[in-house]
Amino acid sequence: MEKTLAIILAGGRGGRLGILAHERTKPAIPFAGKYRIIDFTLSNCVNSGISKIAVMTQYQPLSLIEHIGIGAAWGLANMDGTGMRLLQPYLAREEGRNWYKGTADAVYQNIQYIEEQNPELVLILSGDHIYRIDYEDMARYHRKSQADVTLATTTVPYEEASRFGTVTVDQDGRISSFQEKVKKPESNLASMGVYLFTKEALIRCLEEDAQLRSSKHDFGRNVFPRIVSGSGKAYAYDFHGYWRDVGTVASYWEANMDLLELRSSLVFDPAWPIRTKEAPGPPAIVSQKGRIKNSMISCGCVIEGSVEHSVLSPGVTVAEGTLVKNSIVLSDSVIGPGSVVDYSILDKEVVVGPGCHIGFGDNFQISRKEPKVANTGITIIGKRARVPSGIKIGRNCIIYHGVAESDFSGSDIQSGETIKPKRRNSPGNSLVHFDSNKKK
């Protein structure tokens, strides 16, 4: 794989993830406790023997750039021309440089970089999927088929197929049609966002696409249908392992919960390690009264209450008498004594006061303001939000990042409601920690 260049498209806005993606690009969203979503794609590359990797950023890139750095966590901090490169859109004197207009345009604007690397194969990857794959196996299939491009594909339920690009194939695996997110697809064989090109075929396709004013300059909408209907050779690499597109709140929650049942693979396989940038921190502590059941607990967590079927990122505090179940709680959040958090996602540095109930009741009214985001019963609380004592928050609620205690009116937030901050919290606000040993 030393002649393969991997390009990871990591500029996605993540609109269906709502407030989880307001201040960060989708691949930078924390996942499975201590990881970020992009860690899985990066680790697949490294574990497959790929040493040249470029990450293309655009939307809200700061947290992603800070996380990746020079690639040291993945062993990619090399000075010999291999390793990690971050490619961002920029304005230049030459005509045509601008924000990336689509996935194909993003790669096209970096053709010079591809030419300089002079790879035999170019692997185009999405940075927002959770899966484990050996790209070397895919490369062997690609060479054997003598393909111009090979797409990794997997079977999805027919009712979900409209969310993806789908293909039909002949008996040899050659793609005979490609449809991008149509309402009634002909097939449920979905593209995984993993594309392997010969360098010459990629450059030819991108240059042709760049000349078409009618094109949206997107691989799925424009490039692949044109290859398949023309003289290009496109093949499908049939993948049978675990793969999840975490592009919605529900799929993000489900993928986290899946890890509680997949102990033999993904993050638990020492032969295929998932690497990440880790900040130093103390071990997790479970007090004498603390209880944990079927959950993933990261370093620095302090558990004095009960945690069931949940995923906790580093530094989370669960106070005495509190129950967290079926939930995802991101780094440094604090849940006060006597509270319940059920079927919810709490972003970083959230503080929940004593005696609260988040994810309350059996009314599953979907979000009135953001129905495409909160519609499966999951309540989302944004980064650094403060929930005052004794509040009950129903299902499918969205509490925006930076919400303060004074932004709440009344003690009950009905299912489907949204709360936004009336003012911004000052950046110097510190987290509140509850001492269960103090007299109440």
C-alpha cells in the first residue's frame, strides 16, 4: 500500500446531527467515550499500511485540526514527505480557487498535491463513518478487476436505502447503475463512501467534471453515474462487516450503543487498534455506592450513582443517587445528585443540577422546531448548557449550547420543545462539581 494515497473528506456540516455539529465538523464529534468519529477512518488507513494521508477540511475545522495535529497519535508525524497533511480551501490568484463546491470539486482543487505524491492508487474516504476494513484487500480486488474505480458497498435495509447512494451490479461485480439518494432505489446495495481510483482515472474524471457547468461536482450525484453510463470500469467491493453512517442523531446513538454488544471487534481488537489523541487523565473511580451495568466508562469519570447501558466520555461525574441509562454523556459533564438521565445525549461540560429528570415521560412528540433532528425520543443537551435543579425535560427536546439556568421558565419542559440561550455565558464560567458528602 506504499503506492496508495488516502484522501479523507472531513468537511461535512452534519445538519441532521443538530447542535452536536453546530460548533464542530461531523468527523470531529466525540464517539465511543474517548474517540472521535474520524479516528476509525484514520486507524483503518494506518492498519492497512497506508502512510500517505491527506485530510480535507472546510466546515468548523478547529476542533478537528486540534485533534489530528501532525498525526502523531497515528504514527504519521514523518518528515520524509509521507504522513499526514491537512488540506483546506483557500483563495488564490489563479481562477477557480474557492470554497469546495462538492466532494469531487474538493479533490479537484487539490490535483496538484495528488500529482506531487505520484501514487498508483488514490483512496477517497468519508471521515464520518464507523467501520473496520482492510483497504489492502480492496486494493487486491481492484487490481484483479482492472477497474478504473472500485466502490466499497454493503447491504442495508430497503427502508433505509434512500439515505445512500445505491448500485446494481452484474454477475462479475461490475456496476451497471448508480443512484444517489433517490426515494425508490432499484437496489439496497449501498455505497459506503469508500472509493478506490487509479490515479489516471481519477484525474481524468475530475477534469471532465470540472468543465461541466451543470454539474454539482459531487462524486455520488455526478461523477459515478457518468462513469457507469460511459466507458469507465466501475466495480463493487462487497463488504460484509460492521459499517454505520452516523449522520443522524438516532444512528449516532445506535452506533455508540452497538459497541456495548461488539466486544470482540472494533475498539476491542488488539490486532486492529483504534488510535486517537488522548489527553492524560486519572483512572475512573467507582465509589462504594456506585453501580455500573453494561456501560463504557472512560478515564477520569467519578461514579457515585448508577450507570446502565450508557457511554461516558472522560471526566464525567455522576453524583450519588443519580441514574444514567441508555445515554451518551460527553467529556467533563456533571450530573447532580438525585437526577435521572434517560435516552439522552449530553454534550461536553454540561451541568445538570440536583433532582432533575432528563428524558422524562412517555410522550414522544417530535421536535417542533427541528423535526429532522429530534424525532426518535432522544433528548439532546448542548455543550456547556446549565440545567437548574428540579427541572423535568421530556423526550425529543433540544437544549442549545450555552443555555444558562435563567433561560428556563417553569420546572417542566414538554416533549418536542427547544430552549435557546437568551444571552451567552461568559467564557470564564467554571464547571460546578457536587460533593455528595456535604449536608443537603
